[in-house]
Amino acid sequence: MNENNTEKTFRRAPCDIRKEADKIVMRLEMPGVDKSGLDINVDGDMLRIVGRRALESEKSNCIVREIRPGDYSMEYSLDKTIDRDSIDAHLEKGILTLYLGISEAVKPRKIKVLSK
Amino acid sequence: MDLMKRNTRYLPSSWNNLRSLQKEINSLFDDDFFPASTGLFDRTYSPAVDVAENPSEYVVTCELPGLSESDLDVQVAENVLTIKGEKKDSSENQNDRWYKKESWFGSFQRTIPMPSGVDGEKIQAELESGILRVTLPKKEEAKTKQISVKVK
């Protein structure tokens, strides 16, 4: 990386998305990001995740440099299925897990058949 | 019959086409659109490592998101540092429906030849928020010393 380049670059974190019974689970790998560097925003239909990290090796004199420098930044659009009020986040060991609740309106409902 | 002009100074023009194709493919891999360490030709199943040097020690940094101490095995033998471990699959339930899976799991091993002058007894390793940091202190005689010159 250019030594004079003080502006940090952003990149996407590897992401897994799966569906559980009544929620969508997102798992983002952001090694080096702790709670203070994490910023999650829901703005209308847009879910923005920014993870800032301060890797010591980014600054120092490196012999081997394989870790791609920079912070994480991702944007996802949410549709009607996600209940905006039931979004939970959990950060542990450099992995951010987001639990996005599915809104009641789109959950499958069973309709009882009444026999007269 | 048409005669084609032979260009002796440059390669035939079809080479230029190939070259521009190569350029385009290369630029695809340079793009940050692809997440790190999951690309097709990227170091899948092998975590990225940085080795830094400062006057008193060498620092090995390794990206290991989701790993705990028990999944990791850091060894020093002769002049080789070995980081071994297993990254476990995050999905407990196989019946879950997946929309996207970019992360990798499996066992990995990295061996790093250590520079001479490392004090093998004082090597320390710590794991914090998915980053493993191994410090390899230099031996006293290998440290760079600053000697102040007195002007008389």
C-alpha cells in the first residue's frame, strides 16, 4: 500500500445468510473489529454496517503482508419481510451475527377449516 | 489473393486482443467487490498472515474470526512457527435454508520460518476479536541498539 495514502479503504466482509424458523440470520466475518468500531444503521430499507479496525500490522514495517488492509463496509437492502423493530446484533470473536426478525404479516399462517 | 501486411515490429494483432483479455481478467481480481479470502483462487482454507518487525520483536498477526483458544494450536519447533487449527462450520442445523455462504470452514495450517535471533522461550500468543497475535521477542544480542555518540 502506498505509504502516503492515509485514507482508509473499505471492503466487504465474507457473509453468510440463512433462514431460521422465524428469523433471518446474517453472519459477517470481521476479524479485528470490536464493539467500539462497529456501527450498524437501519435507514428505511437500507441496512448499513461499518466495522472499523486498527490493525497494528497495517502501520508497522511488514515483512509479510497478506491481510488486506482497510475497514469493512456493507450495505444491504431490506424488503417487507423484515421487521425493522426486531433486529438484534451480536459481536463475538470477530464475527458479527445479525438476527433479522420476519414480520408477522409474511409468516405462513395455518387456517383452520371449520366443518359445520 | 489478398496480401496481409506483415508487422515485424509488433506481435500480430490477435495477441493484443489476448493481452487486453488478460488485463480485463486481472482487473476483475483486483476489484474489491470480491470479499477477501474467499475468492476462487484466493487462499481458501488458509488464513491470512502478516509478519511485522520492530526493534525489539517480530509480530505475527493472523486473521481467525470465530476461533476460540481450544480450536487453535500454536507450536514452535526449531526455527519454524506453526499455527494449526480448525475453523468450525457455523451452521448447527443442516436443514436451514441458505441464501448465501461466503465463509469457509475446515482445518488449516500455516508454517512460518522464524528469523534468526528470536528468543524461543519468550514467545507469546494472544487471541482477541478474531485476530491472533504472536510476539517473537528478539534475543538481546539481536536487538538493534542505539548508541549515542558523545561529542567531545
